Amino acid sequence: MTYRTPKKLSATNGLTRTFLKSIVLTVGAVAALATISPAAELPEAPSSVIRSNVAVAAAPVSVSAPRIAETRTIDKKFIGLAFISTTSTFADSYTTLFARENWLAGKKGVCNAEVDSAYLYGTHPTVARAYAVASAKSAGAILMAYYLRRHHSRFWSGPMITNSLVSLGGVTQNMIMCN
């Protein structure tokens, strides 16, 4: 196997590369040090010294802070979303009870046991448990939205919208399968 050996650099070419390399490193060092060095005020010039016999009066400065528009935490939009979220959650719990009714009636071929949310409602949900789950889901979504709105998050409506969408999906599922 043969190896190629590079041509030797001439003396002028080597000096040029070394010189350019030192310039690039110097510029890089100056740029790095300039960015990390703290800025300081310029020293006072002798011409900027204030004479002691001249009266100095400070001009009053009016500072105006931008005012943040305070909106009410609970307004029409919040109440409307809370109403939609709550009604859709209770509709989901009501239609979930269709499985219990089918089970008690002994119907075969339709859903007679809760499958999707058995961890919440149980296999054969009781009326009290179904509405307790609906109340907890609705109150949790409203409290989370209230907390986010109180702390000025722009995603405050997310919990109520998510609760509504999940609940309406459950209503649709229950109406198709259990009715």
C-alpha cells in the first residue's frame, strides 16, 4: 500500500497561514472578551465639572407605569364554559347509567356493563356514584380553570374545553352502543 505524502509548504505560505491564524484567534479573543466584560461609565471630563456657584435645580420627573387592565376572573365567558363543561359531564354520567339499566333488565347484545371508564364508575355504576364522578370531574375542571385564569394564563379555558370534549365523546359512545 502506498501512501501519499503532502507537498511541503513553502516558507512564505507557512508564514501566511500562521499570520492569518493568529489574526483570527486575536479577533475571536477580543470578541469574546468584549462580550463578557461589564460596561462601565466613561470617566468624567474636566469640562463636565459643575461649578459650585451655579444654582442647580432638579426638574421633576413624572413616572408613568403601564397599567395592566384588570379583568374580572369570573365573567360571562367563564360562566358559559363552566356551564357547557358541567352539562356535558352530567350528560355523560346520565348516559353511562344506560349500561346499568340494560344490565338490570337482563338485555343481551347491548352494552350492559361499563367498559371505557370502569375505573371511575365501576362495572355496573350506581346513580350516586355516576353523579359523584360527574360532580368531581366538573368541579376539578372549573377549579383548575379558575386557578389558571387567576394567575393570568392564556390557557385557562383548556381544562373546561378538555372536560367538555371528553364528556361529549362519552355521550356519543353511550348513545351509539347502549341505547
